[in-house]
Amino acid sequence: MTRTARARDLARRVAAVLLALLGCALAGVLLAGPAGAAPTAPTAPTPPAVPAVDGGVDISVGSGSPSTSITLILAVTVLSVAPSVLLLTTSFTKIAIVLSLTRNALGLQQSPPNSVLTGIALFLTLFVMGPVFSDVNEVAVQPYMDGAITVSQAYDAGVVPLREFLLSNTRDDELELMVGLSGEEQPEDAASVSMTTLVPAFVLSELKSAFIIGIVVFIPFLVLDMLVSAALMAMGMMMVPPSVVSLPFKLLLFVVVDGWALITTALVGSYT
């Protein structure tokens, strides 16, 4: 064996010994770390935080003025049922129908628009129902807000003016019809009729009155349409729509007789 071969063999042995020593040292360090570390004691779980409950909400309505929470709940409830009350227990139904029939009698489809007719009907309803609303506010709403009466007492007091209005504007035929359909015993007088029977009778009476007024409004414009149609036929202008020719004359007639004032007077005067 030559000197070069011997040197290479010696270098390999020295490298092997060094690698073995380095591996032993690393193994000792890794094994000594976990063994020498002190075990950590487990921590107790943190209890969940309990939200603080405010017990200051007062729901008592029997004595003293009502709390803010109860007043807010009642206000939201009233606002949610206000459209139904407005349609069924006030003059809004008849006024809105009459205004709509008047627009149709004139031959106008979108003028005045629905929003304008609804606004007029709403303010006329407030005008007609003003005394009733004032009585309800005086005998029911204000005493309840002052804490003088309970909710049930406020309802019993507030329904009296509304019942009087409904009875005075309900026809006897519709009232007898609803009493018969309800299957209840014949009441001693009209004041003994329940609200569940009186309200639909009032609505039927309002519909009948609205259609009667609508017929009266339609008749003059219908006659005008017939005259214009006959004139066009006599002149041989059969291809010209009579509604187009009669529309200016309808508007002229309606303005000359002050139609809006007549209809408003008839609507407001129909309530006692």
C-alpha cells in the first residue's frame, strides 16, 4: 500500500470518529432538554362572564304613569295596525273610492296620480274624524298617559266616541245583515252591537254610499260621451274615438261647475 492510500484511509477513519462524536453530543442535548424541564401545572379554565342584567324595567301599568318601555311598545303596536284602522273605522274608504271614480268618469287614467288622491283622501279623513279623535284623546289617551287609568279602562273609554261615529253612519240594512250573519242573539238596541259586527256593517255601508255618489258623478259625463259620439256619427267621423273628443268638454264642464268643491262638500256633508 502506498503512502497516498494510507493517508486517505486515515482521513476516512478520523472523519467517521468525528461524526460519531457529534451525533452522540446532539442526542444527549435533545434527551436532556425534556427530561430536565419541570412539568407545568395545568391552569384552571376561566369561567364565562355573566352579563349584568338590569332589573330596572318597569312593566307595571296598574298604578302610576306607564313606563317608557310600555309606551314604546304600545306606540309600535298602534303604528302597525294604523293602516287597517284607518281603512275600516274611518271615512277614508268612501272618500278614496269616490275620488277614484271621479277620475275614471273624467276619462283620466293617471291624472291626478294615485299619490295625490290618497293624500287628499287622508286629509279629508282627518278633517271629518277630527272631533272623534279629539274625544278619544281627551277621555282615553291623555288619562292613560297621566297614569290615571289602566289599558283596559282606556280602551273602554276610547271606543265610545268611535262607536257613536260608526253607528251614526251605518245603514240599518247593513247592520241587520251583519247581525244575522254573526249568529248572535238580536241585541236590544244598536248600542249593544259588538265592534266585530259593527265594523264590517260600517264598511259595507261606506261602499254602498261611495258607489251611489259615483253613479251620480258618472251620469253627466256619460251623457256628454253619448252626445259627442252621436255628433261624430252624424259627421261621418266614425274612426275618431269619442273619448278623445269628449275629454276637453268633460274637463271644461267639471271646472265650470267647480266639481272638486261639489264632491268635497258632498263627502264631508254625508257624515253627521
